[in-house]
Amino acid sequence: MNNAVLTLLIAPYIGAVLAYVLGKTKRELAFWVAEVVGFILFLASLVLFFKYSDTVIDIDYTWIALGNIQIPFGIYIDHLSIVMLLVATGLGFLDIHFAHDYMGDDPDQPRYYAKVLFFIGGMILLVITKDLIGAFVGWEFMGLASYLLISFWYYKNSAADAGMQAFLYTRFGDIFILAAIALLFFYAGTVNLVELNQMANAGQLDKTLALVVALFIFMGAIGKSGQFPLYPWLMNAMEGPTTVSALIHGATMVNSGIYIVARLFDFFAYTDALFIVANVAALSAFIGATSALVQKEIKKILAYSTMSHLSIAFVGLGVGSLAAGMLHLVNHAIFKALLFLSAGAVIYIAHHTKDAWKLGGLIKTAPWVALFMAMGSLSLAGVPPFSGYFSKEMVVAAAWEWGNGFTKTFVTIAALLSIAYITRLWILIFLGEPRNEDLKGSVHHPSNLWMRLPLGILAFLTLFISIWQCDIVHYIVGEDVIEPHVAGLAAFMLTGMLIIFLIVVGLYVKGLNLLYKIASHHFVQTIHQVLFNGYYVEAMITWISKNIIVGAIAKSMRWFDTYVIDYIVNKTVDMTKFVYNIFKAGHSGKIGTYMGQFVLGVAIIVIAILIIVKGL
Amino acid sequence: MSFIILIAAGLLVPIFYRNNIVIAKIIAVLAFILAAYFVFKGESLNSIFPYFVADDATKLMEFVLLATLAAVSLALTGFERPLISQMLFLAGASLAFLETNNFFMFIVLFEVIAIISYILVANIRNFYNAEGAIKAFIAGAVASGIILLGFALFSFTTDSFIYSEMNVSGKFTLIAEAIMLAGIFYKLTVVPMHGWAADAYSQVNHAAAAILSGVIKSVVLFATFKAFYKFLIAYPLATVLIFSFFAILTMTLANFMALWQKRISKILAYSSIAHSGYALIPFAAAASVYSYAGILYYAVAYIFMQTSVFLLLNDLRRELGVKYLDDIKGLYKKAPLHSLLFTIQLFSLAGIPLLAGFLSKAVAFYAGVDAGLWIIVLIALLNSALAVGYYVWIIKHIYFDEPKNNGEVIQMSTGSMIGQLILLAGTIYFGIVAGDIMNATISF
Amino acid sequence: MVAVDIIFAPILLSALVYFLTRGAQHITKYIALGWFVVLFIIALNWYHMLPEDGGFIFLGNYLSVPQFGFELTLQIDALSVAMLLLTAALLILVVLTSWNEKKQAAYFSLLILFSGPIFGVFMTTNVLWFFMFWELTLVPMLFLVGIWGAENRVYAAIKFFIYTHVFAMFMFVGFYLLYKQTGYWDLTLIKEATLATPALIWWLMFLGFAAKLPVFPFHTWLPDAHVQAPSSISVLLAGVLLKMGAYGLIRFTVELMPITTLMFAKWMLVFGLITTFYAGFLAIYERHIKKMVAYSSISHMGLVVVAISTMTYEGLSAALFEMIGHALVISPLFLIAGWLHHKTHTWYMDEMGGIMKKAPYASAIFILAGMAALGLPGTMGFVGELTIIISAVKSWGWWIAVIAFAGLISAGYIIWAVRRAIHGPMSPLVEKADFSMSLAEKLALAIYAVLIVYFGINPQPIFDLANKAFSFLGGM
């Protein structure tokens, strides 16, 4: 096996163990192990990028052989994998680097870095595996890492709850993938991702089955990538450290759903499941974008924007443009990492204040952070020449060209609204006067090496990667890409964005009073409540699980178990007592009674014999 | 020879036991050993009297009987001394009873043993003993009368009393058989004719109860089976119906009664009655080739375990005044060895494997299955599982509960220990090795 | 002779240990440990002796009674060896985890006593001896639960004893009928074709195994026994005693009467499915930490039944893997649950909370084992669940993919348990508890963790055994 591949496969876990063990002896070592391992992983990805631009690494391996079944665990690294690897390891490395200061005060650093490395390992496994089994393994590793990192501050109820929620929501999606694996094993005879695409292209698969499997896999993707209706966990996941949110819930893990659909793109295309993907994603994009408008916490705004943008990438895939979807995935990963890390820097500066309404005026204390975040925001909003513009344009154009009305409308709204919420966020943080007494005193100052440098790199990337947009597309999809073209769309979008931008600036910079006035209207309040609570999907799911699954089904089974099954078992004791009491009547201790019984016994025997004798 | 030795020793022992019980015991044990030796040589009664035949199975039963009685006599102390000579007589009578192949002798020896048993229980020390003894006596007298009635009827219809030559056909024979069976059921404590036994076993002296419920019952079981075998296979329908019915009735009722008793001796008494029920299954399955092995195995296993538990209870009662379940709470602290032995024998009674109680049931019940009575066997097995309830309940008191007061640890006397070890050896040996019994009955 | 000795020697050894070490009770655990290591080495030796193409190794015939077809025939195949290795390994770990148990002489002599019949169960092919060993395992368990158990131990011990005894009786009648209708007590000689009433026999035997497994609705003894038993004994109950049920099911239904089993396989499937989900939901509703683990144990045994019901090479291999996996996964959960109760004096998870802070080691192992229980990749639980679902879909069709939901249910109760007991702010009970753990216990937990992960990543050794054990079903 290739050394670089081997490194990618194993190094994260070794690193995780080392970081924990060494970190236990000296806390500082944990960081350094993670930093070095992160860097090695990035280097290995770069090696693959440069060495395997023409060929594909394809290794077959049988993991388990039982009976007539062989469970494979192959490695398959093509361009798509390499791009994902670069994103995962590159951002992973920067994130670890950033955590040096951000997590610097935490006593549990060894645990933190071990988990992060474990997470990166899972992500790597997902993107380089050849089979759905391996993908599922990586997928679940990430789920576990995400759970553990969200609950990193487990002693807080909110963090513990959020971790539990994240795990269960994503697990709900995951079991569909498990079911899909089983179905594929039997009905398609393979779980090999590459073969599945080939079989789909050759039309060898049963359509119904393929549709079911595709939908099952998409269920997994919905859970992992925070699509409707399994998205609320993503918002609550913001309880974790911000560096975690940046890496896992902004830039990498949440992309895995998109990745798996992209990896099985031909398979999905063959089954018409893409239609459903597009519609669910468009709806999610709309929900995310609208809910992001009214959130208070910085990270929640970013979380909803993540959801919305993941959906936009999904729409790209869903309407049939692999290029658009993947391009947006890559761009989004970079600017979302930038935004989250900037938010982390802001939170760090502001002594862990997360409510955007309690910040303000930070541009004076942290001008560099403000600049970098502005660049990330512009990229997210889709303003040229930032990279976000190109990919988002491409998705929207693809939707206009190939999507149905629903997809088209919702994704356009979502794309336009992104400028609104991100501008609002930036203004609330950096402009105006500090709305919090703490900020007027001393603040943390971000260090150049540990905070500004990674932000700068990311900001640089999100701007300059625009130059290579076409190359990325060709690298991933191949040379013959059908790019969508809708005349006048760019102009329409830019105009729309400008108008929305002006409204937001007007309201939040000059017209706060007007804003309050509008907001106090009870109709607006209602809408605000709906949006703020993410359309009450979380409340509904919680209600169902609490009242129906636990409160009704589990409780009634418990009742049945206690008062029927075990009751019968325990009642046998009383039953024997009952029988005993009947029988006891015959045991008076008086010889006369016994003689009576004796006569009865003789009578029984003699009568029985007489009856038999008569028959003789 | 064996018979003579035993009777002679029985006459000799009373001279010694008042002054020196050790000598009495030694004489008794020597007599048992000699008797066993002559049985082994094939010179028990058959060499002297006609009408006595000792096949392998009978010999095995006799060895077991002698060993058990030796164990009992070793364990006895104090006012139980008279039992030693009574047991020697009992042994003599039992040898004859087991070996006879003549129905007339069977009836006579049955009465002899009944008389010895009355003498056994007549060792009266208190009101309870007296009540038990009287019940046993009245019951025995009535049973004897009934049996004689049946036998009288039978003697009119048959030309010969030799088992193999008896005439078993004809309605009167069947009725005679039924009446005799009623009497014997009475002796075997089959429900509903069991009432006296539940009281007598628990009320007479425990050492006497050990012989009464353990030894005598086993002997009667085995001898009766031999005596009635020809009847049993001559009327298969009647056999199956009557014995199955009484088997189920007996075990079910006795087990339910035993479950809620508070007096340990009463639990053991009902357990003994329940075992009579199990033992009826090989009778019902007489048609099977395994029935003889089954009844022999049952008698052998039962004699060891039932005797042992009553003897242990006797010890405990003497040393600690144990009567009720409450008295044995935390017994393992005060009497570890008694507790362990008691537990093992109870497990044997309950039918836990690697102990004789299990294999005897396994073989005896298999005879039932072999005869096609698997439903009866299933009921019997479920009954035995139910019985585990009260055996475990005793064990629960011994091991799981804490003692009420911390008395000092009691030791087991040497004689008692040797006796118990003999019985334990029997229980374990026949729990693992089934070959002896199966080989002994192969010729039947 | 080694074979028969290791079955009967423990009886003598335990008596010796009990009576001779009254003065120096602490040495009993070393004797027990030594004996179990010897057992493990012997089992390992047999493992290496296994023939490549499956089939039995003949170890000897003892105590022959030709008239009754009754003899102690010792023969082992790959399935037995797998069970023997598991049993010996668990016994060793149990000694480690009960290092500081009270009344050591009695405790360890009972453990030694237990090792005899449990080996016998897996080694003999004689049905009657199988039954005898099967029943005999109950006796030491009765005492271990009844004497060393928690507050409600007497009820639990007696319920366990009588319940399983009663159902064993049905099985016994089934065995009787087997012998009656074929004339052999030996498994390898009995031919299904000669049976007159195979259906009756099948159901009678199934009842016995079902109660042991346990299968809904015969499961109620299990939560009581497992909860009240000391944790190390819960490990034996879950890890070994339940496996006897599954082992019996494989031996006596699938291997012995394949045609009849095929007829009733769908019933087995129904029982398995109901058990899996029913117990899973009960676990979700449970506040009591050890009961939660006990229900989880039942739920996983349901999966084993589902796997057995497929009656295929794959299905049985998966079942064997899940049996071993279940033993290794559920054991640390029981141990830690019991340990937490020991330290906090509460059974209820909502009264715990924040244990992670005070006992990170135990918490980490609990989470790891919990993850294995819910089938997270990288652990044994995943491999078991994956192979079971694949083989089940292969045999029963697409709809059986619903058992994937079992993974969700188990995630529900495990994660919720972690949320309530391990995560969250520290409760007052936890605050004042002293969470020290002995080195032996730590070592045992670490071994469990390593095994769970090792066989989760490299499950092939177990499947190789399974391939030998079930190759008669065709394939490969």
C-alpha cells in the first residue's frame, strides 16, 4: 500500500492516542502532537494530489469472510477524494493550529486533541474508501467524534443535551445506510461505490430497489448534513467549542452527506432520487436562510447559514450538476471555516460572549478580524470576485435551467437572503457601540501567529481560489462539463443582493428604532418566533420522541411487562398458595378424616377396576 | 445365612446397647457387613429356604439397604438405641421380603415389616410422637386388613403363588389386585390415602421417620413392583390409567402442600409423599423394558437421600432444637457441615444432576416416555420443578438468611459423620454411575 | 483423560478450596485464577487442534451404560471451542473483577465449581449429559446470586433458579422423546429422519432454550437475576449462561433437526424480532442503570435468535460472532453499572450525573462499551449487527432490514444513559462518593476494551472459527 495512503489511514488514530497519553504527562504536548500529525496528514494529501493527478489508487481488500459473503474494505482515491482530503486535512490542520490559543485555557486539552484527530481520521476514511461499508465506518466515527466534541463540556446540561441530540438525529439517518448496505449486499451483490455507479450506468440494477437504496442513503445524508427535517441538532451542536463547530459542523463533517451523494452521483441519477434530493434541499435551504435572519447567537446564525449553504450544494447535485454542487462544497468549506474561526476569535476577544446583540463596535479593537470576517461574509453572500459568488451562481443557474419551480424559487430566495443575515451579523458584531459593559474594559487580543495567521490564510484562499474555479471543476468532474447558462441571472442576482444589502445596512446601522417598531408588531412577532425556533421542527421531533416513543410505546411495553408478563410469573406463587389452601382442607390431622380419604381412594380404585372389568 | 446373622445380631445387640453403645454399633455394623458379604456370595436366604431368589437387581437393592441401615445405626445416639436392634430385624425381614418369589410370602413379610415399623415408631417420648405412632399404627392395621382381604380373594383364583406361575386372568383376580393395591397404596402413602403419613413422618422421632419414610418405603416399592409385575403387564390399560392417575394426584397435591409448610419435618414428609408419586410412574410404564431399572433406581436413590435428610434433621433437632424453617436461618454459620450435607441431599431430592435424585428420575421417567406416557412425564417433571420451590426455600433459609442469634458452632459426631458420608457416597455414586443398576436389571 | 478431568476436577477442587482455605481466604482467588488460566490454555490447545475442514475432535467416552445409550461422550468442534475459550476468558476476568469480594473462600470455590459443568455443557455430545451439566450450572449461580447479591437477592436467585428449571423440564421431555424415537442419546448419531414427532420435540426443546436465551415472553427472570447478582456474576450470567441457550439452539435445532427447524424458522424469527424490539423499548424506559443494561442484553440476544433463524452459513457465523461480541460488550457495562451503584448507592441514572468528572476511566470504558452495544463501527457490536442484518436480509427478504432500527433503539438507551449518568452536572450523590477502583478491576476493564476494539477491527479469527463450525451448511 502506498505510504501516503497508509499514513492517512493510520496516523490520525496513533496521533489521537499519543496526544492523549503525552498530553496527560504534559498538557502542552497534546497540542504539538495534534499540530504535527495534522500537518503530516495535510502533507500526505498534498503528496497524493501531486503524485496521483493522472491515476486512481484502487486497492481491494476483504475485511471479513463469512460463509458465502465477503465483506470488502477497499481503498479508492480519485480526484474527488483528493479534493475532499485536501479540504479535510487542510482545514483540520488550520483548525488545530487555531485551537492553540482558543482552547489554551482548557484543562482537558489532551481529550480535545485526541477527539479532533479521531474525527479527522473518520473523515479521511470516508473519503478514501471504496465501499459503502468503509464509508459507513468513517461516517460513524465522525458521528462519535462529533458527539463527544459537542459534549466536550459535558458538565453543562446544554452541551450534554446537544451531544445526545446530535448523536440520535444522525444515528436515525445512519441506520438507513445500514439497511441500504444490507439491501445492496443481497440485491445488487456489491456495496462497491464505484461498481454501483458502473452498474447504474449500464442499467443493470432494479430501478425500485435502486430508488429505495438511494433514498436510504440520502436519509443518512439528511441526518449528517443537517437537511430537513433532521437539522435541529446542527444548531444545538454549537454548544461545543467553536473550533469544533468550525471544523466539524461548518467545514467538513456536514459535507459528508454531499460527498456520499456526489460519490454515488451516477447511481442517484439513475434512480430519479435526485429529484427528491433537489426538493428536500431547496426546502432546507429556504428554512436555513430564513431562520438565520432572526437568530441572536453568532454561532447559531452561522449554523443556519451552514445548513442553507449545504442545501444549496445539494440542490446543485439534485438538479444534475455535480460540478456546481462540488464546487460549492469546496468553496463553502473554506469560507465557512473562515467565518467560524473569525467568530471564534470574536468570542475569544469578547470573553466568551456569544450573543451578537451583546457585542458591537469590535472593529476598533480587532480590525484584522473584522477584515477577515468581512471577506468571509462577502464570499458567503456571493459577491464577486470572492469564490462564493462563482459556485453559488452556478448552482442557481443550474437550478433555473434544470430544476422545477419549487427548487428554483426556494434556492434563489435562499441564495439572495444569505447576504442579509451575514451582513446583519457583521454589523452587529463590529459596528456601532459596544452593547455590553464587559467589552468596554479590557479585551483579549488575538495573537498574530495562532489566530490571525490561520484567518489570513483562509481569507486569502477564499479570495484567490476564484482564479482556479474552472480548474477545480475540471479536476473533479472531468473535462466535458456542461455548465448551466441562464442569461441575465447574474445581473438579477447581483441587483437583488444589492437591494437587500442596502435594506439591511439601513435598518441595522441607522434604523434600529424602526426595526424595533416593526419587530414589536404581533404578526411579525409570530413569524419571528417561527423562524427563531427553526420552524418548530425540533419541538415536533422532541414531542414525538418524548410522548410517543418513550411516553406511549416504551411506557406501555413497560406496563405490559410489569403488570402482565411478570405479574403472571409472580402470581404463580399466590396460585400455589391458593391450591395449597384448597388441599389443606383435607389435612385436619384427625385420623377419622384420613380414614374417610382412605375409603375414597379404595372406592376410586375399585370403581375404576370394575369399569375396566366390565369392559373385559 | 445373611438372614440368620442379622436376626442373631438383632438378638445380641440389646444386651449391649444399654451399657456400651459403641459395641452395639460395632456388632450391628459387622452384622450388616457380613450379611452383605453373604448376599454377595449368593447365600442369603435362597441357599436355605425355598421361594427365595436373589437376582442381580435384588442383590443390589440389598447392598444398598444394608449400607443405609449401617449408616443409620452409626448415626444413632441416646434414646434412639433400641432402633439398632429393630433395624437388624428390619434388615432381616427386608432381605426376605426383597428376595421372595412367592406371593404368599410377600404378604406375610409385608405384615412382618409393618409390625417392625410399628415397633420403630413406638419409641415414644412426647405427645407428638405418640400421635404420630398411633396414626401410623391405625393406618398400618387398616392397610393390613385390606391387603388380606384382597389376598384372600386372590388365593381363590390362583393355582400357584410363585410370581411367574400365578394365574392373573379373570375378573376376580383383577378385583383382588385392586383391593390389594389399595392397601399397598396406603402403605406407599399415595394420595388420597396419605393423610396419616404426612403427620406420622413429621411427628415420630426423626430417626424412625428416616427408616420409615426412607428405607421401608423403598423396600416396599421395589418388592411390590416385583410381586405385581405380572398383573401390571397383564392389564395394560388398567395399569396405565390407575397408576398415572394416582401418580399425578399424589405428586401434585403433595408438592403444593409442601410448598407452604413451616415445619421442616412436615416439608420432608410431603416431599416423601411426592416422591411416592414419582415412583408410581415406572409402575404405570410397566410395559416398558426400563420400568424395572426405573423402579430399582428410584428405590436406590430415594433410600439414600431421604434417610440422610431425616437423619440430619434428627441431629439438628437434637443439637439446636430445630423444628421450623425460622430455626435454620443462617444455619451455615452454626453447622457448616450439616448445612452442606443437608443441601446436597435436598438438591438430590429436587433432582439436580450429578446426584442420584436426578438419574433415578431420569431413568424412571424415561420408562414412562418409553411406554408412551410423555404427557404424564411432562407433568411429573413440572411437578419436580415445582418441588424445587420448597427445597430451595429450605436452602434459602440455611444460606441466604442471617441467623437470629449467634450460637456456637456445633460439630458432627464421628458416627454420624461416617453414616452421612456413606449416604453421601451413595447419592453421588449413583448420580454419576448408572451402569451398575442398568446392568443389574438387564436380565429381567 | 484431560477432557474428563477438567469437568470433574472442579467439584473436588472447590470442596478442597472451601474447606482448606478457611484460614487464609485471600489465596483462594489465586487458586481460582490459576485454574481458569489452565482451562484457558487447554481450550487454546484444542483451538489449535481443530481440523481444518470442521468436524469434531474426539476426546473420549466415559461412564458408558450401553443399555441406556448413556455415556459421557466428549467431542468438541469449532463451535464448542469458541464457547470454551469465551467461558475461560470470562472466568479469568471475573476473578479479576471480584478481587475484593467478601467471603472469598466460598465465592471462589463456587466459581471453580461452576467451571466444571459449564465446560461440560460445551464439551459433551451426549444429550443426557448435556442436560445434566446444563442443570448443574444453576446451582453455583443460585448461591452466587443469593449470597453475594444486592438487596433483593433472594427473590432474584430463587426466581432465576425455578424459572429456568421449569423450562428446562420441557426441554428434558424433548430430549426423552429424541432418545425414544431414535435410540441414541448422542447428538452425532441422532438422525432427524427417524423422528416420529419432530414438531413436538422441536417446540419442547425450543421452550427450554428460549427461557435461557431469554426470548420474549420468557425473559422476566433475567432483569431480576442480573440486577441483583453481583456485577461479576452478572457477567457470567450474561456472558456464559445466556450463551448456553444460543449454543443449545444451534446444536439442537439447526444442527440436529434442520428440516423441522426450517419449518419453524419463521417462528424463531418472530420471537427474535419481538425480543429485540420489546427489550429495546423497555431499556429506553428504564431508569435503573443495571436493568437498562439487562434489557439491552436481552435485546442483543434477540438479534442472535434472528441470526440463528436464518439457518444459513452466514447467519450462524454472524450469530456466533454476536454471541461472543455480546459477552464481551455487555460485561463491562454490567461491571460499571454495578460499580457505580456500589459507589453512589443509587440505582437510578437520573440520580447520578457528572460521573465523567470523578471517574473518567470507568466513564470512558462505559461509553466505549455502550458504543459497541449500539453497533458503532470499530467495535464488535458493529460487526455483529452488520453481519446479522446482511445474512437476515439474504434469507428473509428486504423487509427484515427493519432490524437496523434496533441500532437506533440501542443508541437511544445508551446515549440517554450516558447523558443522565455520565454527562451533565455533578449530582450530590456523585459529589460525595469516592470513586476509587482497584488495579485488578481496571486491568479487567482494559482487557474488555482492548478485546472489543481488537475484534471489532479484526473479526476474522472469530469468523474463521465460525467457518469451521458451520461449514456443513455448505458454501465457501
